[in-house]
Amino acid sequence: MPDGKTHEVINAAVLMASIGGLYYFSAGYGNAVIATYLDTYTILTFAAAYIFATLFLSPDLDIDSKPYRRWRMLRVLWWPYKTIFKHRGLSHNPVIGPVSIVLNLALIVVPLLLLAGVSLQSLPSGSVIAAIAGIVLSIEVHIISDNVISRMKSAF
Ligand SMILES: [Zn+2]
């Protein structure tokens, strides 16, 4: 499996390609319906969530990894995740991996927003969807990279 640095390089390359693709659609070159949902703010929200997920929300939160250690004192919030999931088990499943990480993040973020007096209904749905899409894509790229590089290594 690739190390943390390799994952970050692969994720960065996919982000660059994704931003290029999103700007292409937002400029109205592709589907006009997609273009109406894509503005610079939405694309930036997607990119910021993707970068955050690459650094802090990797499926490798199931071990004592760099993303896990980046949480510093707050890593205790991911301790149950690390304990429940065995490495490269369900955390690296293309469906359960992203869902479990997004749910664990929601268990952290939603109470903080409520404590801060933010009404969840007041959050702009476009930004929430863009952020979740960024997080999910980052996790999927990690899982695919793990699978592809493992297969390449076993082939040689
Ligand atoms: Zn991994």
C-alpha cells in the first residue's frame, strides 16, 4: 500500500484534474444544468473539503497514521473508529469507508454547530453537498490508490 506521502501526491493530482473539470462545466461547456449548480464558491468549498479530508479524514484513521496524529489532542474523537475498524477492512470498503468517516465527522461537527447556536436548516445545502462530495472523493481516491498499488505490487 502507498505511504502517506504518496497518498497525498495522488490525491493532489486528482484534485487538480477535478477542479479543471468543474471549471469546465461551470463555464457552461458541458451540461447546462450542471453549470447552474457550479459557481466559484461551490468549487472552492469542494476543494477545501477535499484537502481537509486528504490530510485529516483518510481511511487510514484505522491505524496510528499521519492523518490520525494530525488531530493531535482531538485524536481521541477518532479512537473509537480506530478501535472498531481493523486496518484496511471496512474502513477501506468503497461504500462503508466514506459513510463511516462522514458519520463520525458529523458526530463531531453537528454537536459543535448546535452548541454554537447554528441552526442546521440555515446551512446552505449547496455548500454542504459540495463539502461532502469533496470528502467522499478524497476517500475514494485513497481506497482506489490502495487497491491499484497493492495489485501492482503483487503482480511483480
Ligand atoms: Zn489506506
